[in-house]
Amino acid sequence: MPDDLAYSVRRSRRARRVRVTVDPHTGIEVVLPARAAAREAAAAIEELRPWIERRLREAEQIRARVRARGDTVPYLGADLRLVAQPGRTRAHRRGDTLLVPDGATQTEALERWYRRTARTEIAPRVDDATRALGQPYRSLTIRGQRTRWGSCSSTGALSFNWRLLLAPEPVLDYVVWHEACHLAVLDHSPRFWALLERHLPGYREPKAWLRRHGATLVL
């Protein structure tokens, strides 16, 4: 019994097989199909142990990089210095300084500030991209998913993750263009990638950056 690895179990009616995920911030989770036996979770952990232990080592490296920020937070490739002020309830940017609450509500205030600012950063980029493509969109939503950076529905609804503001600016531009191109080509066929490359020739580098460092985009 692999009782030395702590993990949580979640049942899903949509799951067709046992799935194991390792998140740097929430730990190990086993997703079981609704009718799977409980013992299948432990069996999956034991079978995937080498992979899990490797991912746990990577997770610690990610947490170390986040801790190394000290009293700063990243913002589109720049570093904003956090200055805590007693009595403050909202985060406010002043040049390269971000004034934040002093205490337990600091992270919540920071997230609210990033969410607000994400719309002002993303909306103009979406407008420019869709105008260049000749493809209108129906709506724009800012969200905070753990693993999804953007999405485009068949009805033209676009959504983007506010955590993209923690990445370098070319990464945000890549995701905006990626989702905008889905307005014209909804799948990831060669036609889609050719369209993206036509409008953003250097997309491969920010795409690779996001794959390697996406887990560090947390407060």
C-alpha cells in the first residue's frame, strides 16, 4: 500500500478511466470513474510512482521559484514591488510599486487587481487580433482556471486566464492570437497552425515557455 504518498480521491461521472494529476500547489489527485473500485486509486498511485515522484520534485522546484520572488510579483515580464499598507483593502499600482493590504487579505486583493487589470490588457489585444483576422467575437470573459489559459467556443465566446499577466508579454500575445485564430478554425489542424504562424510567426517560443513554466504563474 503506497501510504507514504498523500493523495486525494475525486469521483467523476465523466471520467472513463483512472487519472492521476500532480499539481505543484494542491498536491496529488486521483480521479476515479463513478463505478470504479476504491482500491483502484491506490493501484494507480503504485503503478505511476516513478512518474509521480519525478513530478513532485519538479513541483518543489516550481514552489522554490515562486518563493524566490520575495516581495515582488511578476507583471508581463516586469517585477512589481509589493508595499503593504495597514488599513488598505484594494491593491493599487503606482509606477513599479503595487500597494497592497497588510495581512491575510493581501493575496485576495492581489488576485482581484490582476483580474481587473487583465481585462484592460487583454481586450485591446483581442480587438486588434480579431480585426486583423476579420473574425468578430461575441463576448470576452476573464477567468482563473488552474490549467486552461484560454478558450474559444463555437459561438464566438472568448475567455482568458488572468494568470497570463504573470507571464512575459509575448506569452499573453500568443494566447490571445491562439484563441482569436480559433474564431476562424476551431480545431488544431494544420490549417489552424498555418493561420497562427501567418499572424504571429514567432509563436513557438512563447508556446514552449508556457508549457515549461505555466505552473509558476501563481501568486
